[in-house]
Amino acid sequence: MIQKHSSYSTAVSASEVLPLLQLTTERHGCTDTSTRLEEIRLWLASDLSEIETVISKIDALEGASGTRSEHVSAAAAQLLSLPGKRVRALCVLLGARLGTKNAPERHDLAIAAELVHAATLLHDDVIDDADERRGATASRVIYGNAASILGGDHLLVTALRFIANTGHFDLLCDMLDTLRDMVAGEALQLERRGTFSPNQDLYLEIIRGKTARLFSWALCAGARVASAEKSIETELCTMGTSLGMAFQLVDDLLDLDGNAAVLGKDPLVDLKEGKLTWPWILAAERDPSLLAELRHVITQDASLAEMNELVVRAKKLEVIEDTKALALRYAEEATLAIDRLPPSDALEPLRFVVEASVQRVR
């Protein structure tokens, strides 16, 4: 049984909490684990319910004169209304459980982490000409590219305000560094789009910035506002980076081998956009003759049959198995960092976050 931390509310909310983790354990027949996850659901329900309430009411973009830009606000609100996994918010909340004091600021930081993530999705959809996001029409299709870009900017500014309102300007500076690294990662990926030059080290650098950096910030921010020891922050930083790396590698796998109906988008989107993700980097290294055909995919209107043939060839090179293996190695690194943390009721939920991130199907 998970022990409740006396300084935190344990009120039960009707909102759905940790559905992904619940489904993962039930799918694998782990009845005992499923029961423990239900306890985690109730344990965090109050926090997550409050965060969802605030996110659903993010104010419209308003200028100094009081005039509002409803079109831009609608682009941001449309994305925020779509159900997300809230993994980054969860990281903030669990990081805060490792401190020595109750930290109400954890809610603002969790919201900030989710808003930053949402902002990057709005921007990414414009960069990638994406038509779908989370199983729905992308904001850029409904409101236009300009409104989506400005909507993302609005969410970034709002996120920074949430952090500033906590009074932890060190975390604000850390978030600015995080955003710098995220932009740098995206820029590197953009520069290499369509070149199809496999480079493992560079790709890992890209995803460390664009994906893993925010996970690391979220965990450390929660711990810091709760006055956790510096050694705890260090381990959480390691955990967050490894978790983020594993998370992105699973995204890469799902783009190649995922179920479109479950994903809420067509597979092979990254490939069509000229991105060499980890499985395709492995495939191109193991069969250099694939490179010409991969380039054909983005320079010509490749047929579905041609795309499927490429996938078949890639799978024969065992890229699925080896990408899963690398994701699991990063997950193990994250779990080892958790094992080095002092005893806490947050450790088991943290382990489940890692497990669910590598076992997810969307």
C-alpha cells in the first residue's frame, strides 16, 4: 500500500488520472500492479484535477490596451482541449514529493511544463505541415499557420509567467536555458531535413535537447520548490534526461510501426517530412542502398506500396528490435537513478512513469 504524505491533499477527483499506466499494466496482466496504480490515481487526483482546471481556463491573448486576439487564442485553446498524457506535469508533481515541504507552487510549475510542451507542438505542426494532432485536426489547419505560431508564442509567455509567479527566478532562468536547448535541437533537425545523412551521435544530441531537456526541468523544478536536497535534484536530472530519450525513441518506433487508429495520425509522418529518426538511421547504416529510396519518398509522391516496401526492408534489418533495446537501456538508466534516491512514496510512481513511457502505444 502506498503511504500518503500527510502534507498533501488526497481528495479523490472524478477526473481520469494515469489512464495510460492503468491500461499498460492491465494489458500485461499485472493485476497487483494495476491495483497499486489505482492507489496512485487517487493519491494524485487532487493535484492533477486542479492542473486540468487551470489549463482549461488559460486566458485569451490580451494586449496592453485590453484588446484580445481571439483567433490566436483559439488556436492555442484548440490544442489544449485535446487530451494529452500530462507526463511532464506528472514529473513536476512527483519531483515535489521528494522534498521536505509542501509546495503549492508545484501546480504552477506543472502547468508551465505542459504549456511549454503544447507550444512546441503548435510550432512543430507548422514546421512539419502536419494535418493532425492527437487524433484531431491540427490547429494550423483550422486557424492558419500564423495563428498557430502566435498561439504557441502566447503559451510560452504564459508558461514563463506561471514560473515567475512562484518567485523562483532560478527556475525561470533554468527554463530559459531549457527553451534554448529545445530550439537548438529543433534547429539542428530542421537543417538536416531531407539530407538523409545518418549520424547517430548528432541525432541523440538533437533529441536530448528537443525532448529530454523538458523532462529533466520538470522533475528538478518540482524537487527544488519542495526543498529537496541537491543530490536528489542531480539524480532527477539524470532520470529526466534518460526518460526523455526513451520517450522520443518510442515515438520514433510508433511512427514506423504504430497503429494509425490508436496514434491518431498516419504512420511514417517523420519519414515523409524528411526526418531520419533512429530506426531509419539504423536501416540506412545497415543498407546504404536504402538512402536513394528514402530520398525518393520526400522528393516524389511515393505510393503506399513503395512506402510499405521500405518498411518491410527496414524491419528485416532488425531496426525495431534494436530501437526498442536502446529505449529500454535509457529506461534502465532512469530506473537506476530512481533507485539511488532516498526512500519516498514517490519512487514507485516514478518507476511506473518510466515503464509506461516505453510500453505505450501512442
